[in-house]
Amino acid sequence: MKLLQQLANSRIATVILTLLFVMYLLLLSYLLFFGFYRQDVRVEDYNLTPFDTIKMYIVYMDYFSFHAWFANLFGNIAAFMPLGFLLPLLSKRLKGAFRITVLSFFVSLIVETIQLTFHVGGFDVDDIILNTIGGLLGYILLKALQFFASAFLFQSKATK
């Protein structure tokens, strides 16, 4: 456990994690606001009914290409997993599932509002739901990896 703590607290690890987080934010910004698939929305496009878009993609999945179906359901989750994974490693204040979930929710709400305001996408409450789930899953993945790494290190010390 001490080795994990030392690694997490090392200056090099902090620099690497910070660079990874900045690259993640740049990529996320590009995909969410400037990506090649972003359409210029002339009318206000929004969905305020929870699970409406999710249900549409599940019920009518035969009418969508696999890429569109997968990107809309799982892409929104995957896009926010690094947020839930990296932030607790970078900030002592952002530890805990509740804080990561709330932060993911508000970051996603801001993203959806910017997309609607600047006509680079629509506001969809389902995107907020999926993004929030993604942030939480990223945090759960981090905790699982930390648990297994600690168990492995403990086991290897016990066998010596």
C-alpha cells in the first residue's frame, strides 16, 4: 500500500496525470464542440424528458447504424469515464463517488447548455444521464484498480 501511495504522491506521476487530464479535456472539447460530425443546429434542438432518447435508441436500434447507436449510448458514457478516473488522482478534494457524480453531472450540464447556446448540438437530458454514469463508472474503475493493486502488493509481500 505504501508503494501505491508513494507513486500517487510522486511529482512525476502528478505531472503525467496532469498532462493526461489536459489532453483528455482538449480531446473532449474537440469532440463535443468542434468535431467533424457536429452539425450546425439552426433550430433549438432539445430533449427534456429523461430516458426518451435512450429508449428511442434501444427500441428503434434496427433503424440506426451500429456506429450511431453505439456512439450515442456508450460514447456518452465513455466520454466522461476519464473525468471520474483522473480527477480523484489529481485532487484530494475530489475523492468519493458522490462528489464525482455531482461534478460529472454539472460538467455535462454545462456542456449541453453550451452546445444548445452556440448551436453545435442539442440539449439532451439523456446525454447528461449517460455522461454522469460515465463519470461514476470511471471512479468505480479507479477504485477497483486500486483495490486489486493493493491486494496484489499485499499478497506479494506476504509470500516473501
